[in-house]
Amino acid sequence: MNVDEQAIRFIRNLVQLYFNKCDLSELSKKFKKEKVSWIGTGVHEIGMNYNEVSQLIEIERESWEGCYDIIEQWYKAVPIGENGWVVYGELIFREVGLKTFLLDIHSRFSMVCEKTKEGMKLMHAHFSESDVGQNENEFVHKALVKDYDLKLESVLKERTELLVKNIEALRISQTRYEIAMENTDVIIFDYILSTKQSIFPESIGIKYGINHIVEDTVETAIKAGLVHPKSIPGFRELYEKIEKGEHFAQGVFAFIDKDGNESINEIFFTGIFDVNENPVHAIGVMRDITEETILKSEKDYRKSMTQDKKFAYEVNISQNSLTTLDMDWFEMLGIPQCYSFSDMIHYVVKNNVHPDYILLFEKFNCKESIIRAFDNGQTKAYIQYPAKDLNQNYVWVQNTMCIIQDDITGDIKIRCYLKNIHEKKEKEKALIYKSEHDTLTRLYNKGTTETLIKMYLASEKGGTGKHGFFIVDIDYFKDINDSFGHVFGDRVLSEISEKIKDAFRENDIIGRIGGDEFVVLMKNIPTGEVAMLKAKQLCNAIKTIYTKNGIEQGLSASIGIALYPNDGNNYKALCDNSDKALYVGKKNGRNQYTLFEKEKREDLEILA
């Protein structure tokens, strides 16, 4: 932007302040106080210094009832000196306000401005009117020529007739509106942003015991106790959105009338803006939704009650209070009647919940966890755990929790339903056991054995210890089946599995991975000698002679051993290396145990 354009822009802004906005106080800030003059269109409208100009401006401020709309305008700048410009042009404008002139007014002007350290400043202004008479001290002529008077009279008559018709139409429309409002629960009100004033129907003032014209709406309503404490933050936020210039805003709030009755109301605001897009007004629509909110809550309640569960208790989490109890359940589980939720949880943890499930139970019923789940959109959760009954026996129960929010108070509440799932859980456990165990020996089957060993070696505890990996193969088992039959053979396998379980600890992993082949992971051994000693003990336990119908058949075991982590740090490596050691033992006569060695694989002991 060049300096000529800067000068034009400066004068244009002055004209806007003077005519459009009538902001005469802001206009005076643009004057060069040391040297400023002003010549208006009145006979004595001349000011030769800042004080005189200010007095002229003040007189005009008091006499103006409206402002002026500029319809057409043009500007031109001529530089004078290094920092000065003469800006001249022409304006066509129309007065608006309480007394509206319908004809356009023409005015010419010339102004002198100077660029200073503080920016552009006005030094001189001169306004003139074209070919019309004007009284003293009048900025705009009021005595129009007769032609204009006749035109104005005609236009005013036409506009007056139209105005009468519009007023009658408006009266009919207002009557229709009032009839409609009397038969609906919708209330329309005005909110004036500059004064923070709300104008309600008189019925609202009567209901809440206040004047229907409310000054400083938000603070007045809150101080009068009309807004429920839980709704105050959202209520403030709604009005802040409108005041900041949002076109639409809405919210749901709980209000309290003068008789102490609570209701749930929805408010929807539509913003109204001036020609400069500044928010000035808002139309509010308020609707009482108490009844439909209660119906929705009851519908949700009935829906949750139709589930295959027995209602147990209802809790106000925000207040830590038990609001409803089913004493049948509490008596069945031996729980005394409690009045606070935390007391009930403390008793149940101490006396009913299985120790292995206490942490899970406490987390499930933690106030912070429940509120966090609701904030994340979760409205239902469940937990399964063993709890003691009156006979002090653990029975499996499922606790299903429905999380809701009270629409009036905003409190978080839960409804919990307990269901006895012991029979179902036992069936599930049986199916899981069957899928993981060998039917004949009741040891882990091949897949489960491999999975458990891999999981243990991958754990922190398993990965840092030293363990013995055994493959146990039964010698001459095929001869047992051939001589005595498969039924006898199955009985022998069952006996061998019991001998293996007796030889190892309860936390060691034992599994049957083939017809007559077993795997054992002996956990946390100090040295390899311990594994070899255990293998020797097992070989001695298994070695047996069976007799049937005068036929004798001997039975023994060959065992291959690999040590973790020296001989392998995963299941496959340990299995391969112990199998190699087993092969050496089989090759050298069976009935022996062999420790895998990378350099020397002949370290074995033949048992007599």
C-alpha cells in the first residue's frame, strides 16, 4: 500500500466513525491536537483549534438521534510536502434512526492529514452541501425545497399505509404465537448480550419467583438457587459460547423452582449479529424434558432387568451410598446390611472373595475406575469370581454392572446383578481340563506340555533359572501290549504316570507326548547332578517285571536329559538335545539315563 492509499484509507476510516458509527469520541483521537481546524456546513460551524473543534463535535453528539448510511463515496489524495496530503471527495448518504429521511443527501469534503510518529493525524476538515438552503448550526439541511416536500409527503403516506397493514398482521401473528405457547412446553426468550439481560414470559417469573426480566442472567439465576449445583458449570459455559459469538449453542440442565421442585430443561440458543458480524442478541428456546428423561431411565432400567440375572444392589457412586439392596443375595453370601458402598466392598473382600481374585474385585468396584469407564463411554461391565456361601464353600458368581448418570444431580450410579454361574463354570473347567490333559494318564497332553514349557521359559522367573528337561521313554512297552493286551498296557501306562508324578514336584511340568513317551521340565535345580540323581530315582521306580498266565515281561525306562540354558534356551533345542541323549542310552542297552554333552555323549550309567 503506497502513501497516497494510506492517506485515503485514514480519511475513509474517519468518515466511517463520523457517519456510520457516530463514534465522535473515537474520532477526536485522530486529530492533531497542536493544529487542527474544522469547517462544517452550518453558518457558524467553524473551529480553529482543538478545543473549538471538540466543542463543535460535542454539540453534534447531543443533537444526533441516529446515524447515517453511506450509499456512495469516492476519494482522491494529493500530496503536499513530504508528510502531508489533501484528500477530497464526495459522499451520498441517508439518515437512519428515530427520524428516518427517505431522500439521499449529497456532501462534498476536503481534508488535510499528516503522517506523524503516532500515525496519520487530521489537521483540517471542510464539508459543503450543494444547492440547498440550510439553517444555522445545521450539519444536514432540514428545510427541503417544495418539490422534495411533496415527494417526501407522498412517500410517507405510502409507507404509513404499509406500516398500518404490517402492524395489524404482526398483531394477528402475535396472537397466534401466544395461543401456541400456551399449549406447549416450549418457552421462547430473549438474551441481550450487552447487558446480559434475559426477557422471559411472565409465567417463568411466577414459576421461579423472580422478575420475568432478569438482569445479569447467569449470576442472578445461580445466586437465587435456581440452577442445580451439578448444572452450574455447563450453564455458565452455554452463555459464554453465545457471548463469544457462536451461532448456535445448547445444553441440558437441572433447575429448581421456588417450591423446591427439580426439573430437567433443554436450552437452545440462536445468535443474532449486527452488520459487522458482532454478536448482539440471542433467541433462547427452553423446553422441559423431565418426563421424557424419566421415561428413558425407566426404559433402560427395565431393559437391564430383563436379563437372566438377579438384582442385588444399587449404588450412588458419587455419594458412596447404597440406595437399594436385595437381602436374599446378601443373606445367601452372609453379608450384613451396610449403608455405604465402601463398607460393603471392604466386608466382601475380607470375608467372601477368593484370595486369588481380591485385586480384580477391588479394581472392578473402585470408584475412580467406574467413573473413568463411564467417561470413556462404557455403560456395562462384568466380573466372575468365587465367593463363599453360608456353608463357607466357594461358588462362582457373575456380577454385571450397569453404569448410569442421574440426569438431575449428575451423580454416577450403578445397578448390579449377581448370577450363580457355579455349575456353568465347573462345566467349563471340565472342558478345559479335558482339552489340556491326556485322558488315560491325566497328565498334560503334548500340545499343552509344549505350550506351558514355552510360556515358563519366556517368563522372567523361568528365563533366569536353571532347569532340567527330561524325555522318558518306556522300554519294551510294545512287548507288554503284545503279551498281555492293550487294556493291560493302558493300566501299565497309568501306573507309570503315577510313578513319574511321585518322583517330581507339584510345580514341575509333566506331560505325555506319545504312546509310551513322557516329557518333564524340572524347574530351578542348582546343578546338573540333581537332574541325574532324579533320573536315576525314576529309572529304579519304573523298572518292573509283570507276570500273567505264567508269562513274565520286564519293563524299564530310558531317559535323556538336557539342561537349560547350557543345552538349549528354548523348547525345541531342549527337546532335540534330550532326544539325542535318549538315543545314546537306547543304543547302549536301555534302562539308563544319559545327560546330553556337546563334546562327549557317552556319559551314562547302566543299571543292574
